[in-house]
Amino acid sequence: MKVLGAILMIIGLLLLAVAGLCTLIFGTAFLSEVFSVENPALENVALVLIYGGVPMIVGALIAWGGYALWRSGNAPPPPPPPMAPPDSSKS
């Protein structure tokens, strides 16, 4: 389970990084347009957040699930069941 968790963490973090960089680049470009043009198109910023934010959230959830799976492999084994007290009537 540790290997699967590590693979999921890597995939989730890669998805989060790629989507985050893309959102940062296009969001900055659209925000610079908002402040430099008389009629700013604010729907472009919302579009960037929708198309970039959803994959970022999915990547973060995959990474979090992978981390939880990876941590579950480190859990100590459960304690053994308690032993029954010796029966003194059989002597």
C-alpha cells in the first residue's frame, strides 16, 4: 500500500503543479489585461479559475489520498487479543 500511496502522491502533486503553473501564467496575463484596458473582461479571470482551479483541487485530493494511503502502511499492528484468565477449577 505504501508504493501505491507514493505513486498517487506523485501523480497528484504533478497535476497540482502543472495546473497551478498554467493558472498562474494565464491568470496573471488576464489580470494584467484587466488593469490595462478600459473595458476589462473579468469573465476571463473566472474562466481561468474554473478551468485551472478544478484540476488543482483534483490533484490536491489525489495527493492527499495518496498520503493517507502511504501513512496507513506505517500503522503499527493491532495489539493481540487479551488472554483468558486461567481456569482454577480444573486442578
